Amino acid sequence: MTQTENLSSGQSYLAIPGPSVMPEAVLQAMHRSAPNIYAGELPDMLPGIVADLRRVARTNGHVAIYIGNGHATWEAALSNVIAPGERVLVPATGSFGHDWGKMAEGLGAETEVLDFGNRGPIDPARLEAQLTADKAQRIKAVLAVHVDTSSSARSDIAAVRAAMDAAGHPALLMVDCIASLACDRFEMDEWGVDVMVAACQKGLMVPPGVGFVFFNDKAAEVRRSMPRVSRYWDWAPRAAPEAFSHYWNGTAPTHHIYGLRVALDLIHAEGMEAIWRRHEVLAHAVWAAVDAWGRQGSLLANVQNPAFRSHAVTALRLESPQATALRDWTEKNIGLTLGIGLGMAPPSDPEWHGFFRLGHMGHVNGHMIMGLLGGIEAGLTALSIEHGAGALDAAAQVIAAG
């Protein structure tokens, strides 16, 4: 297919695991002149936004909001509860777990990594053993990633808490829900999570730029015992502001607030249980197609056991360099952008070109997923990449059954 003959004109589809597809209503809410940041509707809407964020996280705890991405919330959360020289345990299931650990090291913490590879979840038994061995209880926090966006591995956070309790260990349970919030089921209070970090650009369906740290009273008490916390990262004034500017330590992200208000309205109109179910069905449709393609050729899901896969993102493997060739073809010829592989191989390694990822998070529905899968099927066919038949039929059956 030549450049003049391609089919990429029209609405493109960004099928990467964040930034996710944004609702038109969110974008329209943000398309406005700058508002008054001292009085009026902007300050008035924040208490309701905070309450609705708690509903998404399933918590009665505290919320601090930051202008920044997910990495900013990592640093914000750590800065409030981990002092230099204190130790954290990182049960890593992909590159983002390792990166959060490196963030802790950069703040002066001692980081102990419990590496579970990049093809499966945290093993609670190994975690319990590691914590039981910490007789002096030097570990101050466990940094667990609910869904590692690089590997698409989803860990059982309730089981992580049970392992910590079984070990009798007082460490804080800190959880990264950047890829999973409002996609995969997450119950902050019920599962015993002390600190949770998230960002706006995935399940919350808002352009990147705002992050959130949720924390309970146990974590708040740890914060009060800290010898020093950066003025900017300090969550205390953000979670209990005496003035609107205290939410942000300065100027508010004005237009993100308008977009977030609409996104939360859409989320709660649908309902969290319905959202989790929608993501579950659409993920199973993707996996059904992957299983069919994988009956011939090299394509397969990075996480082999469906019970350990995220409902928001699926990491895939192909013989190198076929994954990069497929991504290039779908973007240039049909306007479909697939996600690059992350953390599976160094970019300088030829094997890097054998991985890609699909985002199926946030504002997505059945016909979009069928279009995504149809686009991949077209790319596999055009490039003569060996694959099994019946993928679209298998996905359609899942969606038809609901």
C-alpha cells in the first residue's frame, strides 16, 4: 500500500496504555477561557471532586492532589513517609516497580528489591517470608504496583496485605494504581492499603498533568513523625487546605479541574461496578483474539495466566522485529497507534522490537476494541506475519455474550 493509497485519514485511534482515549465531553469542558482562581465555580467544585475521587478509590481516607504525572506522585508519597536512611521493600513485577524503587533511592532510602520477573504477579508467600526475616522491622514500607503497565501483570493487593499481616510486620502498604484505577477492581480501605498513588491520564480519562496520593490515618501519623518534608510535596496542607491555593501549593491546574469534574461525573453515572465489568469483558475479548492468533506463529500474551493479567493493558510478544514492524504499519496505514514494549529488553537490544502493548482502558467500548483487533489483524496479514485464524470471531463472541 503506497502513501497515497493508505487508509489513515480520519479519526486516529491511540491504543496505547495511557494517555487513554478522552471523552469529547471532557475535552469540551477544558476548552474555555481561564477562570478566576480565587473565587467562584472553580474553588467551589473542589470539595465535590475530592469526595468523588474517594468514591473511585473506595476509601474514606485523605486525598492530596498534585500538578504532575505518576512519577511525581511516587515522589510525593515517599517524601511524606520515608526519611533518608530508612528501608523500603519493592516486590517488582515489571519496570515500573523497579523505577519506583529507584525513586526511593534518589530520596536517600535503602531499597530492597524482591524481583518477581516481568511475566507474573507478586507471590504473597515469598513476600511474607521476606518480611518475617526482617526481625528488626527495618522495612518502613512495601511499594507494590497493582498493575505494572510494562508487563501488564496484575497483583492481588488484598493477598499482599494478608501476607504483611501474617508476618506481623508494621510497614506501610503503598500501592501504585496509576494504570489500574477506574479500570481494574481496587478497594483501598477493604484491602488495607495505607497509601495509594494514581494519575489522571488513564482510567480517569483526563489529559496528563494531575496526580493523586490517597492516604489513611496510619500514614498520616507517620507523616507527623517525619523530621522534614518538602513544602511542595507535603500532603498535609493539600489534604486539609485552608485556602484554595493550598490544594496546589500555588496556582491551580485550572483546565484539568474542569475536565476532571466531567470525567468523574461520567464515571459515577456509569458506576464503578459497571466500569470494572466493562473493562473485564473488553479485556477478555482482546485475550480471545490473542489466543486465536497465537495458535500459529510467535504472537502470545506476555502474562500467560489470565488470572494475573490486567483488564486495562495487555503486553504482547512477537518474534523480533515483527512487533515494531506491526506498530509502524498500523500507524502509517490505518491510523492505529499501538503501544511500544517497555522494560522487556533495552532499546539497544534487537529483541526490543519483539514487544508491544495494547491499552484498553478508560473511555473504550465494544466497537472500539473490535476496531483495534481488526486493525491488528490487517497489519499481521499485510506484513505476512504468521498467525492463527478466527481472532475476530472469538472476540465478537466474548462481546456478544457480555
